[in-house]
Amino acid sequence: MIIVLAAIPINIYASISEIDEDAVKNTIEAYFDLQNEIVIHEKDVELLADFFTDPESNKFYNFQSKRLEYSIQKPKILEYSIADILTKFDYKSIDINDDSIIVDVVVDKFVKLNFDEKYDPMRSEHRITLKNIDNKSYIEKDEYTDEFMELYGMDCDFDQLIQDLKDGYAKILRDNIKYANDPRIQESELEPSSSPGDYYVSYNRSNAVYYARLYSDNNGHSTSNYNNAQFSSYGTNDCQNFVSQCIWYGFGGRNSANKDLPMTAEWWANKTGTNTNWYWVNTAHFYNYITGNYASDNYGVRGITTSIASLQPGDYVYDTSNGGHVMFVSKVGDTNGDGQNDLGGIEICAHTYNHKDYRLIDTDTNLSNCIFVKVFNFKWNNEF
């Protein structure tokens, strides 16, 4: 059941004598509806204090109020707005005791932006502890996990995150100018040969995107339901393995068993994963591999650093922070009408954290540390 935003009830609490599961759900849902209202309409985050015990000293309130302020600032910085949020609640358990209530609930939010009709899903898993004070229920703890929490945790510096957004967006705009009419892109289409026997395998971007969509979803970290059985899965560190597979398929890869081209001695993987090459599974190694191949006119997959304006489906995004994370570009678009791709038009498919045709702007990626990588072609020579 999808619950559409509604006005917050004046009486959001139930007395201890009236507490039942429905009353608990009403309180929980009012708490989340208010957060949605605060973000969409840029309301005072201190309104959330009414739900918490001792809000001035409650670390969960302090964190959530700062996160709401960050969620208000992010669209302003990146030049978009949130048009709507729908919410679905899946209650796993409600344990009502004499003086406290513990609720385990999965909250699925669906977010629509001003320039797009689609709703991106955002899931969080909560354990909420409520305490009864003077016959009213207040939130004592809101412990939860989601993509943001996994990246930054409760000790994150929100001032720094906001500054990173500003720096990252400014860099994106500068790079769009820097890489405009990049001669390397035109040169790549000529496919010059430097040695007898050299040839180039063209990159079928449509095939790469098809593969990315086939083996991705928006379901947390699990890869068991959609990992290609020809390859090993690397648990919560599967992002580069997935991007390598997409690019491999775009260059014509179909069977990993014999490590045939476009796999090479430097870039390969198979089901066992025992000796899978680092270029296949490590974000920094792969980036250095393909950009180094282009810079030195070497054999194998070739690519360059570029701008968002020059991205195409089949390219990828490399976030160098937190040990590195990569996301495969499945769609690009112009959302502000200036005639070129922009941040809002970029959609990605990714593993761990899992996304399928998901707006890059809706992720919690650190834009100040993002590199946008264009995949060119695959150079080879059968004489070697």
C-alpha cells in the first residue's frame, strides 16, 4: 500500500491506556510524513523535536534534524527541487511493554523530482524505540540503515558534506567547459593503427546497457538473485566486478570460461574468481588500466576522463572516496533545457549499493570526488 503525504494530525500521541498497534503506527507514520513535509516545503527542522524525548540532548534527534537540513540544502545547491514523496511502511514487529515500545519497520520512500515523472525508491530499515512519558509516547531512539548511513554514519560532518556538494557541482560545471569539443573524442572515432596487425573492437553501448539492466535492481546489497552465473560475486564489494562485466559484454564478451577476447591476460574473470585479475575487480586499478591504455596507446580497453556533458550510456562514474565506488551509466539527458547532458539526466546501474536506472543525483555519492569516464574502444593485435 502506498501512503500519500497528508496533513500531520494534531494529536500524534496516544495515552498509555490507549496504546495499541494502530496507535503506534499512527505515531510512526506521522513522524515520517513530517520529515517529508519538511524536505519538500523547506519547513523548520525543529518541528521534529516534538516527537523526541529530551530533544536538546537526544543524539538521534540531533542527527536527524541535521540530515533533514542537509536534504533541504542539497537540491538548492544542485539546482533541482523535490516535487513529491510517497511512503510505504512494512512493519516487521511491534513490541509494546509497560514503559517502552520497540518497532522494527522497513520504510520505502519514492521520490519524484521537478524535472522527471519517475519516482526513485529509497529504502531504510529502522528500529525505533519509543518511551512513555506522562501517558504520551516519544521517540527515544531511531536506529536505522540506508545508503547514506552506510557511507557516512552518525558521526558524519554535515557541514563538510554540504561543502563537498558545492565543490563537486562547481567542478562539474567547470569540466563541462574544459572538455567541450574534446578532440580526443573525435580522434577515437578514427581508430588509427600504429602497428601492422592492430585492430579495434567497437563498443556496442546498447548491448552494455542491456546487460547492466539485466543484472541489476534496487534491492540493497544482495547480488544472489541477479548475478551472472558465469562470474563470482564479491559480496558488498561487487561494484567494479559488475561494471567490468557490462563493458565486457559491450565489447562482445559472451562466455567467460576460456577467457577469450575481449578478456586479456591483464583484464579477466570467470566463475571461480580464484585468480581474477585486479584490473577486473578493483576500481583504482581498472581506471588506471583503461586511461593508461589510451594515454600510452596500449592494447585492451581504452578510455579517458571526461565531463558529464560528454557522457554516453555505456560510460561509468568513479567515486574515489571511501575506498572507491563505480556506477555504470545507463541513461543521459538534458533536464534544464540548455542542450547538453546534465547531472539530473544521468541514470546509473550499480552493485553494492544496488541501483537500476537510478538517478545519480538521488544517490549519496560524493560529487567532489567523482570522475566521469568515457569508454572508447578495445585495441588488439593477434600477433602478440
